[in-house]
Amino acid sequence: MSIRLLTKRDEKWLHQRQHVEELLGWKQRLDAEEAAAWRMEKQALAASGKELKPKMANTEASEKIPE
């Protein structure tokens, strides 16, 4: 393989890696925002004396929320 071909492959790999890292960062930010929204909702419901209804509860998101 020529150096030129290897350089192009390396460049493509680098762009792909950067794209994946951006996607992972985006997912982490969304997860953090979702957890914050669930915390706020729980606080608002607790302040009003109501509980989260089971059909409204997102078990996956509530499991991520540290209390």
C-alpha cells in the first residue's frame, strides 16, 4: 500500500471517529437533560403532594437518576 492511500484511510478513520465522538457527546447531554427534567418533575409532584402515575413513569430514566 502506498503512503498516499494509507493517509487517505487514516483521514477517513479520523473523520469517522470524530463523528462518533460527537454523537456520543450529544447522547450524554440528552441523557443528562432528561435526568434533570425527571428530577424537576418529581420535585414539582412532591411539592403538590401528588405521585408519579405508573403509566407516566419512565423506568429507564428514573433508574439513572441519583437521589
